[in-house]
Amino acid sequence: MEIVSTGQWLPGDANVQTIEGKAHGASVTLLLEHMPAGSGPRLHTHPYGETWVVIEGRIAFSDGREMREASTGDVVYVAPGEPHKFTVLSAGRIKMVCIHQSDEFITDWLE
């Protein structure tokens, strides 16, 4: 068992804290996201599946063609190779946990 101490939830203006699993002998990578209104990554894919747990806020997820909204308490799944991006809709910062089904963060940017 290993406990990775992250301190408080992304203090100050930090947007994303990445914890790659391979540094800890784990097969998943976590991103703790604390992003301001209007922010988010551009369209991309991963060779593995990805899951978000929305802790606080509203987010627009898109596959590049269709947009769907997720909010506090929702779980979002994206299949391996599926294009996706998101934009924070909340007026304040959102909180999400993003789970990458890989021991390292691998991204292919499409935009």
C-alpha cells in the first residue's frame, strides 16, 4: 500500500495536479483538476480509457461533434481512442478527478 499526499486540493491558481501511477507501482494515472471558468483542454485522444468524477461544478464535454453537459456528482466515461475535450461552464473553479487507465499520461492532440 502507498499513500500519495497531495496536501490540500490544488491551492491557489493551480489548474491540474498529475499523479502518474508508474512512480507508485499503480496502473492508473490521476489528474486532480481545479480549473477556472472557460478553461479546458483542446480536442485530443488517449490510447486508453478515461473517466472523470465531477466533484463540483458544470462542464461541457465534446467529442468534436456533439456537446454534453456534466455537473456535480456525474461520472463521464471516454473509450480508448475516442476524441474528446471539455470546457468549464461554472462561474467559479470546478473540481474533478480524472482517471487515466494507464500508468503514464499519454495524449495525442488533434487541435
